[in-house]
Amino acid sequence: MKNIIFLSGIIAIVILQGCEKTLLDSSELQKSFLKSTGTWTIPINEVYDGGTGKDGIPALSDPEFIPVNEVDYLRDEDLVLGYVGDQQVRAYPHTILNWHEIVNDQIEEVSLALTYCPLTGTGIGWDRVIDDEVTTFGVSGLLYNTNLIPYDRKTDSYWSQILGECVNGELAGRSIQTHPLVETTWLSWKKMFPSSSVLSPETGYNRDYRVYPYSGYMLQDDYLIFPVSHTDDRIPNKERVHAIVFLGLATVYTFSGFEDGVVAKQETIRGRKFVIVGSSEDNFIVSFYSDPGDGTVLEFKGIEDNYPVVMTDQECNMWDLSGRAVSGPRKGTQLTSSGGFMGYWLAFAAFYPGLEISGSSNN
């Protein structure tokens, strides 16, 4: 049997070798959940109990932030997820997200739930406004395709992080509004946003945020703690990729396509035009619909050494990592996010069988 990870009441990690799986089996899950929570829109036999219990992994709410120059708990290679607002820019390091998975935050007018799943490597910004009321999200302790299932505290409904929709409860079938994030290394983030704020390790919980709580999970490509419904061996399971999900299908971009500095790719996906901009060296990929809204076809080109500006176009507009024109005739124009996000290949393979790999002849 593969290693199974359990979290105790204080979220200390214990890894048991060669033990029988003590998760509820699918028949027990089905009986228990159907009796207590009603109908699920995902296969109940593919929902697993992660062993922590509801809120056993404590989400953070209204956390403290510190300036970049006060951060002493991150290494240059550590990954962070960033939100770029009109006035405020904030970074949420994986080293903290690994232990809490959800951060409920308020940034300017945006009520943000930053959701992160350590087992699928997926970080997605959710809007916390549901039916005109602000709520918070918590960690249910359940997993679907080894991916986080948050719950909202307004209705106690359960949601799939990657699908971005409610899968159980009174909001079942409802989609969540998302906000784009930037994922990169701490080294690159400091270069891009030296004046940003960073999530403080003073969270109110006794955790060592320098320690990765899932042992060798990231490093062992074939090591999956929980089952997934579909696998695909075209890319290593734990390789980080960027995926755009459009019309129910996923298109994946790997860092190998962004090795020549900052690269802006013009792509047509199922009839819609996108721009995907990234850098292998600086470890980021972001994507947007390329139509600025007036029917103009913009032709983008990557820009080196001018962060947070990453691309320009034939009109001499300068566009930053958030898709905002910071200078030029379209200054202030905001490109619409594609909704794309970073994650492990295994996550997209599980949720979107038959997905396309951009630039690959083996689709």
C-alpha cells in the first residue's frame, strides 16, 4: 500500500508505512454522506476522507501581512501565490498554504478566498460573495480526485476547488467567481513586486512553516496518497503546468515553451483568442483573453527586465502581469483573465481526460 498521511488534532503529520488504508471505504462514505448531506453532483465513491475532519486543517481569516524586507522564513526557491490589485499587491507563500489551504482575505473591494491544495498543487482565487453576502470558506477534510473540497460557512455547502462549483448542498451546481493569481518563486516575486505585502508567519497557530508537511510527496512522481479517476503519462505527475479550461476542455502549457526569456504566445483555443505569457527562468505563466473588448486584434510580444511589465503590442501599450495596461493609449485597460491556473499535471489529467498539450503532437 502507498503511504497514507494523517493529520492529528494539532496538524502534526504522521506517515505510516505499509499500513492498510483506514480511510472510510467508498460504500461507507456513500451511506454516511447520502444520509447526512443529500445528493452529490460528483461520484460519491470517489470522495475520500483525508483523515483530518472538518476544520482539522484550519483556514486563516483576516491574516497579518509584513513587508518584503521583513520576510526571513522563505528561501528563494519557495513558491508563492500573488494577488495583484489596483493599489495593493499581496503574496501568499506555499510554505504557509501547505498547512492552512485557505486564506480568507479582504483586499480593497475584493473579498478573496485564496484556496490551495497541496496534493494537486493548485492555487485559485475565489470570490467570497455569495448571493450578495460575504462568507468565508473552510477546509472540509474531504478530497475528490485528491483535490481540496472547501465548504462555505454561509450555507455549509461543499465545493470542488478545481471544478470551481458547488458539488453538495443548497448551492449545488452553482459556479464560483474567481480572481487571477500569479504563481512564481520568492526570488522572482521580490524582483517583480518589491513593495508588496507578504503573509506573516504569525498566524496564531503553532506551526513550523519552514517544514513541508507531506514528506517526499512533491519529489516522488508516482507517489499518490489518494486515488484519482484518470491518469496520463505524457507529462510527469508532479510537473507544474498552466491550464486554461475553456468550453469544458483543458489546454496545458509547460515551462518548456517559455525558455527564451519572457515569451508571449498568441493562441486560438476552440475559436477564442488568448495570450499566454511566461518565463521558465523567472518561473511564471499567466494567460488572458487577447481581445481588449473593442474588436481590435492585438499582437503581443514579451518584454525582458521590466517587471511587473511583461509584454507590449503593436500600439505600444505596456501590459503587466495582471493583464493591465500601465502605459500607452490603452492605459488602465484590463485584459480579462482566461481563468487559467497553475497545478500539477496529475490534477488536470484527472479532471479533464484527453486534455491538450500546447505545441505537442501527442495530444
